[in-house]
Amino acid sequence: MKANTILITNDDGIAAPGLKALAEVMKELGEITIVAPDSPQSGMGHAITINNTLHVEHITGFLNTNQAYTCSGTPVDCVKMAVHEIMKKKPSICVSGINHGSNSSINVIYSGTMSAAVEAGIEGVPAIGFSFCNYSWEANFEPLKKYVKKITSEVLKNGLPEGVVLNVNFPNTEKIKGIKICRQAKAIWEEEFDKRTNPMGKEYYWLTGKFVNHDKGEDTDEWALANGYISIVPVHFDLTAYHAVQQLNSWDL
């Protein structure tokens, strides 16, 4: 196992407790390199920095490793920087998280945690995004560690199908019932904008909304999490809707 090289990143930033918990587990599986945003980057999705410069800072002794870096960019920037500039060879695996909050269902689209994992997959690196359905900075990650180690070990041993990364979410419960392989639930955010006015008379907005699950299936990530199971959804970054190709070919184009 010690021959493994493991890239660790996240979207909550270098100071996040979830990153610390993930690093503690990964040290048992191989040689770690941490490249994480220097500030929180939640909800950045697959954004990359193209109109500004990027800055990388080496942090000596961070979490008892000399291979830790902060990056001024997005989670995807962190992966790109790690693979192409920082690490001497392509990592055996990339793990992202552990995110403070859920990345199940449609949240995978907006998630910086999962976008970092997807970027690693694009680079040909097996990747997993880990998220905990608890937004508290004081969340207890200890019960999750054995599952993080087990899932990561299986990926290191078996690999992943080409073009696939794993979206792993942990339920916010004291007793985890087990692990379920799931599909992504058909759920959405019903969004609103809270319009306000600042003391200078200028209008501004806060994005608000509620998460609504329209999917009643018992094979979804939302069902698994609601019933005390860890959900694992295999995600692929080929966005082609193959089922629609035949229909479009029938059009008079």
C-alpha cells in the first residue's frame, strides 16, 4: 500500500476539519500530497481560473507532511496544478473532501468537491469525492473513517471503469446501516432571490431556496441517505445523451 501516491483536495479550504480527517485516513494507504484552496470554494462547480494569476504556497509540516500546498484558485485548479506542476508523477488516486454538507443528487453539478474528483478523472486518475450530510464545522468525522478507508482501498485494488469517478455521501446519523450503490435521485433546488437594499440605497440579492426530491425510488442516493446508508453513485463526465441521438437524427437537419 505504501507505494500508492494519493492526491488530497477539497472545496472547503485547507483549514477544513474534513480535509484533516481525510488526510489522516489516507496516510494509512500511501504517500499523500495535499493541494487545497487557500479559502472556501463551495459551489464553484467545474470553474477554472483563466483571467487571473494562480498562486501556490508550500506549507511545511502541515498535518505532519511536507507535501502540502495551498492554491489561490478553485478546486479544479488545485487538481490541475497538482497533476501538472507539483507531483512528480501522476497519482494513484485522488480523493476530495470530506465535504461539510451533502453532494447527493443534483448537488453533484454545483459541487466543487465533486468537480475536483471529476477533473482528476479527466486526467486519467481514479477519483472519489467524499461528503458528509452535516454542515457543522464541528461535525464528528471519526465514525466515517473506516468506511473512507474501505472504499478507497477497493478503488486502489480494483480501479474504476474508464471515465467514471465515485460520488460518496455519508448520512448524518449515529448508526450507519451499510453501503448502497445508487443512482442519482431526480431532485432540484426550488430557488428564490431575497432582494434587499444596502444603507447606500443600492439593491442586492441573496440566493435562497429549498431542496425538493421528486424521486420516490428506493435505489437512489437520497433514499439511501434518508434511511441511514452510505450512498455511492458512479458518475461519468461524458455528458452525451446517447438515448437522444437516434431521435435527433430523425429531424430534417
